[in-house]
Amino acid sequence: MKHRGGNIFLSIDWVTVLIYTVLVILGWINIYSAVYDESHSSILSMSQRYGKQLVWIGIAYAIITIVMAFQARAYSIFAYIVYGLFIIALVLVLIIGTKTNGARSWFVITDSIKFQPAEFAKFATALAIAKIMSSFDFDISRLTFPCIKNMLKIVAIILLPAGLILLQPDMGSVLVYASMIFVMYREGLPGYFLGLIVLVIAVFISTLLYPLTVVITGLLILAELGYFLYRQRIVETAISTGVLVVLFGIMWGTNHFIMHDKFPLDRILLVSALVWSAFCLGFAYIKKNWAVAVTIFILMGSLIMMFSVDYIFHNIMTQHQQTLINVFLGVEIDPQGTGYNVEQSKIAIGSGGLTGKGFLEGTQTKFNFVPEQATDFIFCTVGEEWGFVGTTIIIALFLTLIIRIMWLAEQQRSAFSRIYGYCVASILFLHLAINVGMTIGMVPVIGIPLPFFSYGGSSLWSFTILLFIFIRLDASRDEQL
């Protein structure tokens, strides 16, 4: 490999920098168009969002200079410290932060200067994950006790900031942390763990749509079917099922005849399933069958999650978020309320046709038919004014950036740099997929920015730091960090 030492300026991947710059400029142009005011046409008008965003862009390039000034090794050495500082920030924002749109997630210094720790915690978490996964003898490719212990370490690093952000609550930012599963998959995580993500989503949606007794029963049937297909022993499966039925019969009888139906049926079924799962888990541990043990552990987690979903949905999510999910799942029809945003967004994008209406000619955005059109719904401005051609170009630019980051990650000699690169690509991809998806009605509207496009200093700066730390690492790719 060609030596990349010496002048850092010559070692920078300028293609990635160019794509970043183009996206930032296009983002600012669309913010200008989305909130354009003829009485404040100057691009430097600080009373308008486009004027403020231009300042944020200038600060972003100053941040780039600082990020690139550090030695690449410093990001590995101080990874845990950076992670710890932002964990402290996430705790403090819950105590002294300002509540905005139902979420206590901002430090407000002045009306124009705000700081959202949740945005910056993404790159801090990526650094911590890269640090621990690049450590000596770190392996997650097999279902052995050391590998499972390593998996739990990664899960803990992810869940700590995600849990604190959930308390704000900011469901959009929490969801971003699920992207780390792709990083773990690249580093050897067995493919069926991706199926676990699908299971979690299925359990969440099913719990919202159907009675708990139905969902629990369905999950238990799937568990027994999976056990039979894995072991292919009908006697063991029959005994296992019999134990479950007997447990349920005993608990139901106790509740009905002695407790006089004190507990609802779904809770009786849950307790029976958990006791049965604990029995199976202990048996699998004795037999040292780690595959079955992990499967039962996942089943127990799914059962607990069902009851957690109800609590989170009704006690942590805001009424607005609940309605958004219900509208998306078809439980509610609200074309004039929550569903209005998505309908207007789809109308705006559809009205753009092939080539769009032209710059500053978007009627849906110009007359504020689309709420949050400079932030969460910035993509509808692209669709209306630049049409199918424009949206295709923007998505192609994002995908080119993501693919190039992955390609560069594979060129790294350092495991730390490679893993961090995949963290960057995964976070950007999830943001892109969810933001575009919610503007066209394919995913619930959860409030997640489009990288480098959506208005806001915290968003722009955090994505800039996230990306340029990797560019700095790549510039020193021959070094062992």
C-alpha cells in the first residue's frame, strides 16, 4: 500500500470531502427555498433560518479544521473519555435542559444558541464501539460464553445513551442506535441476529395491534416450532409443550379458584411462559447447548418486551408520537391532524413530477402547507422543486457517500478505523432511509433529520464531526491505532 504519511493535506480523501460539500450546499439551497421570505431576501438575514444556517455551515468548516488537527491516534486513546462526557451531558439535559416540543433534550444558552447532546452522542458512541470492538481478542462470531459476554458489552454501550435519550423522550434519536447491528454483523455477528431485529419490530407492532394473549400464544408456538426444527425430536418437543400447558393450568387454576380471578389472563399466561422459559434456559445451560440457551433468552426478552411496549407507548411516548404510530399502523385515520403532514408531503413530492416546478416555485412549501418543511420534511422541498430527477440525484449522492465510506473502511489497516467507518456509514444510512421514508409515508413520522440537509446547528455539526473523524482516520490509514 502506498505510504500516506507526511502532509495530511495530501492524504485527505477529497472525493468524500467534495460529496460532503455538495450535500451541505444543496441542503442550504433547499432550506433557503423552503422558508424564503421576499421581505428578507438577503442570504445573510439572521432573522431567517437560511441566514442562520449559513453561519452554522461556516462554523462546521471551522470544526472540520479542529477535527483534522488532532492526531488520528487521539480518537482511539480518548474514545471512552469522549463517550463518558456525552453520557454526562445526556444526564444533565434531563435535569437542567429545556423542554421543546414535549422533549427535554436541549441546552438553551440564548434564543439562537442551542445544543442538543443526543445528536453528538452518536459519534461518541461510535468511537466507544470502535474502541471496544478493536480491542485484543474481541470476538462475537460464535455462541460461546466469551463471545456472548462481548456482545453484552456492546449492547451496554449502545443502550446507555439510547436509554437516556428515551427518557427525554426522543424516539427518533433512539432508533438510530439500532444501526449499530450492521456494524456488529460486519465484524462477525451471526446473520440470524439480524432476524432478532425483525422479531423485535414484529413483537412491537403485534403488541400494538392485537391482544397480549394472542401475541404471547403466537410467540410460544413459534418457539416450540423453532425448537422442533432445530432438534428434530418430537418427544422432547411434546414434553416441553406439556410442561408449559401444566404450568399454565396450575397458575390459571390457582388464580381462578383461590385468588378469585385477581389477575388478568394475559398476565397469567406471561408468568407461565417466563417460568417455563427459565426451566428451559436452565436445562440448556446444564447441557451446554448455547444455541438453545440464547434462543430461550431471546424469548424471555420478547415476553418482557410485550409488557414494556404498553408502558412505553402510553407513558413515555407523547400523545403526538402515539397518534403518529397509530395512523401509520392504520389504527387511526386522521387526515386533518397527524396524517396531514405526511399527506401534504406526498402531495408536494408528487406534484414535482419528473423535473420539478423549479427553484422557489414550490407552492406546497412556499405557502407552508407542509409543517417542519425546513427540518424533518426538507426532502419534500427537493421533490416539489426538483422533481424525480432531483430526488434521484440527492439519494444517489447520499448512497455514493455511504458506499465510499464503506469502501474506505475496508482499506484501513486499523480495526478501530474500519469499525468506526462502518458506524458512520450505518448511522448515515439509517437517517437517510427513515427521513426519506417518512416523507413518502413508508415509515412513521418520528422526527429524524436528513444529514447535512435539515436545518439546525447541532444536526449539521454532529454529522460533520462524525464524518470528518473518519476522514482524519483514513488520512492516517497506515497507522496502527
